[in-house]
Amino acid sequence: MRRLTESFYVRDVLEVAPELVGKILVRRFDDGREECYVITETEAYRGEEDLACHASKGRTPRTEIMYHRGGYVYVYLIYGMYWMLNVVTGHDGHPQAVLIRGLEGVSGPGKITRRLQIDKSFYGEDLLYSNRLWICEPESIGSIEIEAYPRIGVDYAGDYWKNLPWRFVKK
DNA sequence: TCGACGATTGCC
DNA sequence: GCAATCGTCGAG
């Protein structure tokens, strides 16, 4: 399978997030074993003006990676027990990321990182060159149907930002 | 330094 | 309905 390259990730998150649905997430473990999963659900977080995006609080040690060019991994801990897997998108200086919410056979962002053994050590991982995590174009080039819904768990962001249809689900 | 809170999950 | 559990960030 062909690995996605820089030009795929260095675009606006609203282009990348829906296109990641249907792509193949590959995890290579220390013992050399590889597991592939079809991405089924994503969410877009876009810039400092997006009150649901962590970057809305500005540049901090945690959000730093989101300010880099697309293709890096942003991982953070939520509720003290779940790691969230995100893909940085866009150009340098424009904080954006896509939360990977679902894989085929794995429903829920916390379950994804538990299944794939992804933790803080993946913060800043480069999907373009990593030998333990990357994303590929699927072999079959069939068209994929996608539906858009509001993002989950962001009520704190206020009516406008919480209602935007920035969650993308494979039909 | 301290305390409130969270892009979730699973059990009561 | 709600507890688990801890890094992050803003307040003091």
C-alpha cells in the first residue's frame, strides 16, 4: 500500500478530515507484527478561533505540535486515562488537527489507542517517516460515502462551534 | 504550588 | 447516572 505523503496532510483540516475516512491506519509493533485498520470516523479541529480546539488557548507545550506542518501526530491524555490520537494538518503556523474517532472494528477514540498501544511517546511522531505508525491509501479505489455530524463532547465551546458538522463518518 | 476540568469509557 | 484518574493550564 502507498503511504500518504506530505501534500496530503498540508491542506486545510476541513479537506483532510473527511478524506482520512476510508484510509488505512497501519501500526507496526516492536515484534515486527503489523496491523491495518480502515479509518471510519474523524473530527476536525481548526485554528485558535475554534473554541473546541485545544489551540484556542494559544501555543503551549501541549499544543505546540499542532502549529507544525501537517503529517505529525498529536497525542494527549483525557480524563486521566485515555490517550487521543490526532493527525496534524495544514501549513506551518496554522494549528489544526484531526481526531481519529473510529476504526473498522474499533469504535471510540480511547479504545483505538488502547488497541494500538499508542501513548504519550507518539507525541510528535512523523507519519511520513515513522516505522511504527503511518497511514496508507487503500488498494481498492472505490468511492466512499461519508456523512457529516456535529463533534462529540464539545458543549463547552458554545452553540456555534459545537454545532458545526465537523465530524465525518463512513456510511 | 493548588485546584478545576476534560475531544471517554464502562459499570451501577 | 456517575466514578475513575492525572496532565494541563490558569489563578494566586
